[in-house]
Amino acid sequence: MGESLRGLKRTHYCGEINAAHIGQTVTVMGWVNKRRDLSGFVFIVVRDRTGIVQAVASESNGAARDAEVYRVAKAVRGEFVVAATGEVVARTPENVNKNMPTGEIEIDIRELRVLSEAEVPPFQVADEGVALDMRLKYRYIDLRRPEMQRVFELRHKTAQSVRGFLSENGFLEIETPLLINSSPEGARDYLVPSRTHPGSFYALPQSPQQMKQILMVAGFDKYFQLARCFRDEDLRADRQPEFTQIDVEMSFADEEDIMAAAEGLMGRVFKECMGLDIAANFPRMTWHEAMERFGTDKPDTRFGMELCDISETVRGCDFQVFAGALESGGSVRGVCAEGCAAMPRKKIDELVELARTHKAKGLAWITLPEDGSIKSTISKFFDDEKLREIAAKFNAKPGDLILLCADENKIVFDALGAVRGAAAKWRGIALDGFDFLWVTKFPLLEYSPEDERFYATTHPFTSPVEEDLPLLETDPGAVRSRSYDLVLNGYELGSGSVRIHQNELQNRMFKFLGFTAESAAENFGYFLEALQYGVPPHCGIGLGLDRIIMIMAGADSLREVIAFPKVKDASCPMTHAPNDVPAEQLAELGIAVAAPDNL
């Protein structure tokens, strides 16, 4: 059982006590990080979110007070919650702990209360290498770790910095609803059944897209929100079903205005939260250039290994994989993995499998050992002279490895974009710093062979590049959008666009995407109606707060920067969500759940 505070107040956090407090009486409260017994002394390291401090209980002099403190000190265990009051004293020189920020001092305990007892935890806060499923099941223990608490202090500071910058620049923070209508075009919605409207459902917002545009119609010319967003999609390291978006929209503005605002915001955040000066005017690259050079629309530009197109160099060859790709309108491209000629065959096989996960048939490779020779998996089809001609296209030198892929361009880009990053990681290329990049003018539309129709690449409210409008009906795949993504170190931090603000153009887009007037009204009726009442030109961007924190914290997954994340199957190991609900509750909502075989 634990005691109450009974009027006792914390005077100091553990991590803030130092030599300036010597002689003062302080009260600290926190968890028992460690306890040691040593010949009449009990040393207790108390931990709170600011750090740790050592407190000492002694049975000296046999005083009743000392005896009681000593008795309590001997009874505490790791993760008990305690309040310790005592005098701050200097440690003797030989006992100074240089590895502890508070190692020059300790607290001579005069009163020690156990506020809460604890079972032996499933793992110690100081343990490293704890399995992820264990960490997430007992997330409240995991979050006590100092490195986790530093992450969430960084997250707090970042959110405050964002709010400060945008508020100072005239943006108003306005909340939008979490219960909205479901609409097509985008990832799958999370649906919420309505009790008061049986058979009808709300959707949780994938982003506040339509709402923030309506705020522009309403005359709030600068809006922002740290918005909760929800997407029912397959998870990976940088994706979660629920996440936080720094949502920004501006009226009477274009790409230059919103990009300048985002650059200023990032500059403020990195200065206040990381102590780093980030140069404004981030580099820009069109989507087409990014794909041609890096095979991805979110390239990590901190290293080279750019793609090289060797289609013309190998055209007419007898190697059917290359010849077939070129005959069907594809290409043969590759990357030169500098210094990777000594890569083990097992690792090269892993790169081949990585390419296959992106639908490539495989990879061909050429190595240039340091001895000046040349080796290749395609030497059966190309003599050494032709292999060296190919290598020259990459400016390859002894010690390099060339990895080649042949297929339709999208598959080639996807596969080599992934292989490029994996090869750089194996090579151990120093990836220091923060390289921001704007990728602009994405394709407005994406063709689905399965559905035999075009879909909006982002959403149907994105404005086309004006000079491409005549192509909308004749060559829709060539129409570029007035869109822009902010990329940092190979991650998409956020995307945005100039919005369509003319009712006629918006209706034209819906018609092209296959919406009849009736279906457009059914799905977007209130939005289309709003467009009839005077819409200012406007644009916006949504920046992923979680991804920003992940990169600043040096984490490798969003799970490390979200307090209570989900795992790959979108479940929560701690709360066991999603869970079954009573049949009566389903009946009240008018829902019948089919057996798994019938789903």
C-alpha cells in the first residue's frame, strides 16, 4: 500500500539539483531507479522525467527518525513511487559519479514515503534490446525510459514552435470535425456507425482537406491545425493508421507563398528544437527529374548513386530480358554502387529480392574488382568490351558494383529507388545533416490498368498546370499538377497543392474522373455548392508532425515518436484494440457481423 502526500510538496525535479543546492532541504518525487544496500546505508536513485539523483538513508546514531527512514529505504524496490525529503550534501571526491549529471551531490534523506508500490516489471527501464511486442504491451514502462521521455519533450517543443511561428505569421488555429462524411478518392476510410441514423456511417478524416478549403471560402485566409488524421492502409515503419498533420491553408496565395511559409516554419522548428540553422530557399526538382535521377519522388539527396539510362547502349542485344523490356516500351537502367564490388553474394541476393518486392523480375549486375578485371551475370550475352562500355556510362571505377534493371519504367524506378538506398546503407555512407528538397509538378492523374481508368494522384481538388489543361481529354497522363512535396532525407514530410477554385474546372475534373452530376453531388454536394459562392484562389500543405519528430530524433520508426502506436496489423498490444463489442451494442447500431468465412 502507498501513502498519500498529506500536504508534502515537491520542491525540485531530480535532474535540476546541483552543487548550488548544497545545504538546502529539498523534496523530490519519482520512481526508484535503483537501490543498493551497503553496511548501514541504503542508496536510492530516484528518477523523474528530468533525470536521476541519488538519495541516502542511514541508520546512524540510532535515532528514531533515522531508523524509520532506514526501514522504509530497505523495503523499497525498483519502480516503487517515492517522495524523499532531505538535505543536499556534496559527495566526497572519491564518490563523485562523473557519468551522472547530478553525480556531485546526493540527498541525505530525513523523510521517505512510499507513495505507490510496484510489482516486479516485465523488463527494467534501463534494459536494452527489449522485444518490440513486449515494449508496446507494457508501453507505460517503456515510456519511462529517459530516451523515450526526451523524444516526447522534443515533440512537445516542436508542437509549441509550430504554433508560435504560424500564429506570429497571421494563421488562425481552427479545429475541424472528426466525424465527417465518407467520400471516394483516397485511402480506405475508417467508418463510425451512427446510432441516430441507422445504417449510415461517419468517416474519420484522412485529412481535413474539404473542411480547410471551405474555411477559405468562409474568409479565414490563413488557417492551421495540428490535425488528427486516419487512414486504413497497410502499415510500415513510417506509416501509422492515426497520425498528426500540421495542416496549413492560405487564400490569395500560390506555390511560392505556401512554400516560403513551410521553409520558414522548418527553419524555426530546427532552430528552436535542434539548435540548427536551416538555410531557406530549399532546392527544387520536378517529379520527372526526381524519378529519372533517383527512381523515387522522395529522394535522399545526401549521396549520389543516381540512376543511369543505358537503353540505347544495349538496344538490339540478344539478352531477352533487356530486349523484351525495350520492345514493350520500357527501359534498362541502373545504379552504380560506389565501393560495393566486394559486397558478398548473399547481400547482392538480398538486393535482388528487394527489387522483386517492387515487381521487378530481378537485377543484373556488373562488378569491377580492384584488380582491373570485370565480372557480370550477363557476360554470356555481352563481351568484356561491351560490359566496359556499359560501365563507362556510369563513370564506374575499380571497386564499384553496377546493378541493372529492365522493365516498364514505373517498375524500374521503384525497384532501383529502393536498391539505391539499401546499397548506400550497406556501404556505410555517412548520412549526416538534413537535406530538404521540394519535388514539384507531379502527374495530375494516375492510370489504373485493373480499372481501366484514371484516378487523381492526390485528390480531385488539385489544380492542373494551366498550359496542360488542353491535354486533359487528349493525353491525361501527361497533365502536370500544381502540387509540391517537401522531402527530407528520403522521407516525404508533407504534400500540398494549389487548389481548384473555379466551379467549372472542378466539375470538369469530376466528370473526367467518372463522376456523373448525380454521383458528384452525392459525394461532394456541400463542397460543390460552396464553390458557387465566391472562392478565393488558395493553396495549402499538410506536414507530418510524426515524421518530422522521427527524423529529428534519429528514430527508425514512427512507433518511437507516437505515445501509443499500433503494430503492423493496426492493433494495439497494450489495450488489445480493436476488440469485440457486445451483441446488444451492435443491435443498437443496426449492425450484423458476418462470420469470417462470409467476409
